[in-house]
Amino acid sequence: MINQTFAGSDISDAQVREWVAAGRIMSFVDIYAINKSRLEGRLLDLEVEQEDGEIVYEIEVLREDGEVREFHIDAATGAVLKEERDD
């Protein structure tokens, strides 16, 4: 299940698809392709959120070594904004 939050309100899957089609944000497939080496592992959670006026993919990945990493990735550019170990 994808939990999507937009300024405290849910973003519908249709809204995300519309933004991708309009070129406002990148698809998760494109985000993954750009950041493949950093996102390797088992996808645990994927959210689309608004942070400081920007749309962000928040992604949690379980790595082979058992470490869980959380990434905040700019949905428009694919740039990693934040990466942290999730306890």
C-alpha cells in the first residue's frame, strides 16, 4: 500500500498520475532508475508528501545487511534531499 500525504491531506493516486503525465513530478520508476544504487534492497514504504512547498517521495528500503534507510527525494528532479538510517 502506498501512503500518500499532501499538506495533511491524502493525495489520490489519480492526482499523482496526473502530475506525472503533466511532467510536474517524475514517476517512481524514473526516480528509482536515477537512484538505483542508493535504493537497492527491499522496498518497505513509499509515500508522496509535500515538504516546504515541494513534492517529495519518501522511501524506506531494507538493505541486505538488515539496515533500514529512509530517503527523501525531490519528485521533480530526482535529487536525494535527505538520507538517514531509520531505527
